[in-house]
Amino acid sequence: MTIHDVEFPLAQPVSPLGTKERLIAAALSLFQAKGYHGVAISDILEATDLPKGSLYHHFPGGKEELAIAAVGFIADEVDARLASEFAKNKRAGAVLLDLAHECVNWLRRSDYTQTPLLGLLAASPGESALTQAICDAQKRWLARFEAALGGTEDAHDKACLALASLEGGISLARMARSSDLLIRSVTLAALHINQR
Amino acid sequence: MTIHDVEFPLAQPVSPLGTKERLIAAALSLFQAKGYHGVAISDILEATDLPKGSLYHHFPGGKEELAIAAVGFIADEVDARLASEFAKNKRAGAVLLDLAHECVNWLRRSDYTQTPLLGLLAASPGESALTQAICDAQKRWLARFEAALGGTEDAHDKACLALASLEGGISLARMARSSDLLIRSVTLAALHINQR
DNA sequence: GCCCCCCTAGACCGTACGGTCTAGCGTTGA
DNA sequence: TCAACGCTAGACCGTACGGTCTAGGGGGGC
């Protein structure tokens, strides 16, 4: 037994993420940058430095199954984030602004190539399971805001404005390569949402 | 000379639109439904019942040049519409709501397959001319709202919110297959924009 | 020490994509 | 009547895509 066996046991991969997770992470990042149809399987394999066999082993359904997993991942991520923020009794406007700021970091870090949420993925085939997954994610996020805003009819309206200003603002900011546009629209929306 | 020569002169095409216009219209419609990468040249040819030669004669630059033309078309269309509405001294919120209602008709007519504005087209390659064209369109629309709102710093914020709520609302509504979400978010945004 | 099985590895396949090229039709002007 | 040209027509090409399949590598259980 050498020191290597202790410090870097071979059974544990070098990367802390498993193969499946790495595939999901790379796929999500690419889909957010170029949309579903804009990404080739080979792009994902190149990004992860993995062979085709691995991908089709973990995702027998191929590209679409991987995309659905990626959507599910980001959906859970954001949903959990919203849940924990709202659990602190934070006001909805403040949570929205926080989320927007995180999106800004995301945009800047990727030099405005990535779309932080699901905006680009929407360019998916009509009645597919992928569309359904995206739809579910949006519903969950909407429901979080709605519940935090009191569950009234007015709360539903405000929740819609919150998500719309976020997704729309991201789109504007990405195109203009200026996070300003996102901050401006979301700040205004947050203002409106916070008033009784 | 027969009656046919008078009633249906051969020189005039059956369709009121020229070949180039038909290509642009079909391309725009398809791109709005499936995004740039989701549409094949053959889809456009099938929709117009035109051969490849015609497309590459009118658009030597191929798919991207056609897409840029389509973006320019919708950009001009919306820009002109905004200009004429604002020329009547209509309030910005009212104009925004009108535009949203037209988008709703668009969504319904296409059974929620199309994205009325440019949201989906954004899934384009990074630094291409197409991205630039989309960016220009958004800038022009933003400027229209900004000018109508007085050109102040606050006006810029409100213009951002207007476009963001519109684009974001469209995205929400399309996924949920319910125009409600668009109307709700835009109504709330319009309310905020109209107050001094 | 052996086998078994999970996962990696990548050659391979059919297809459909974007784009090119030449032929020919029909209208226009002389 | 004919020449010239704008546009249509579609066969054709190289490539890159999504997906399949078989072989092999390497730990873990016995």
C-alpha cells in the first residue's frame, strides 16, 4: 500500500461529480447557451471528454432524455432556492431581486452566452416530453411565488409579472450584453409586487 | 385573346406576394415556432412549395441571410406599429396592452406554437449577424417606448419592464398554453408604467 | 484467484442537413 | 423573330448529425 492508495483511492473518480452528473451539467450549460436544436451530442461529449457509450448507457433515450434531466435539475435547483428563501419570510420582491442578481452573475460569468433559466430551451418540439418538463418547471416556480404572495387572485397576477420580468429581462440583457436591462425591469417589477 | 388573358394575366402571380416575400413570411413563421436551429431549409421550401434554386437566388447567403431578412421584417412591422400608436399620443401602458392582445391572437391562432416576437430566435450563434439583427430590433422597440415615456432615467426603466414583461409573458403563456399568463403580467406592468 | 457485471470506449451506420451547380422555362426588349 | 436575362427547377455533393452495437477494462463479491 502506498500513499496514493490513501490519498487518492482509485475507486473514487478524480472529479467529485459522477459521470451522469457531469453529463447533465455540461448539457444544461450548452442548452442554455444555444438551445436544444443548437447543441449536438458531440458538443456534450467534447465538453465532458466522455465517449458516446457512457451517454447512451446513462440516458438510453438519447438527447431528449438528457435534456429532460437537465431541465429537471435546474427546475429543482431554483425551486429549492425559492422554497428556502420564502421559508425565511422574505418578501417576494426581495427574493425576485436576489434571483435576478444571481442571474446577472451567471450572465457575466458566461460573457452573456448563457440564458440562466429556461428561456432558450423553449425552442423545443411541440408536444414532446421536453416541452412538458419545461412547462412543469415554470408551473412550480410560479406556484412558489403565488403562495408567498398570499394565494389570492392578485397574487397570481404578481407571480406572473415576477417570472415574466425575470425571463424577459434575461432575454433583453443577453442580447444587449448588458445586465442593466435585467436589473432595471426586475427592480421595477419587484417594487410593484411588494406593494399591498 | 381569350377571357383568361384579361382576367388572369399570366404575368401576375396567383399569390399577391412575390416569391421573396413568401419565403420571408414562411421563414419567420417557422423560426418563431421552432427557433433558428430547429428549422431546416427543406421545411421552408415545403411550406412555400418552392424549389431550392429560388431560395438561393433571392438569398445567396442561405439560411442565415433569410433569417436576418425575417427578423428585419418583424422588426419593421412592430416598430411602425409602435410609431403610429405613439403618434396618436396614446399612453405607453395602453400601447403595450394593445400589443399584448395582438400577441394573444397570434398565439391562439397558431395554437401556441408560435412565439409572436423574437424570443425564440435568440437561440442563435454567438457573434453572428443574426444575433446583431435581433439585438437591433430590441433596441429600436426599447427606444420607442423610452421616447414615449419622456426619455428620462425612469422612462428607460419602464421601457425595459414593458418589453421584458411582454417577451417573458409570451414565453410563459406559450408553455402553459394559456394566454392568461401574458395578459396578467402585461396588465400589471402597464399599470405601473402609466403611473407618474 | 476467479468470475461477473457495470460502465467505458469508439468504430460504425443511415439519414437529413445546408449548400452548389447546371439546365431550361418564360417574359421582355429590340 | 430572336436574343438576353431573371427566375425556377431539382439533381447532386460533402458533411455532420443522432443513434446502435460490440469489445474491453476494472472493481467487488464469492
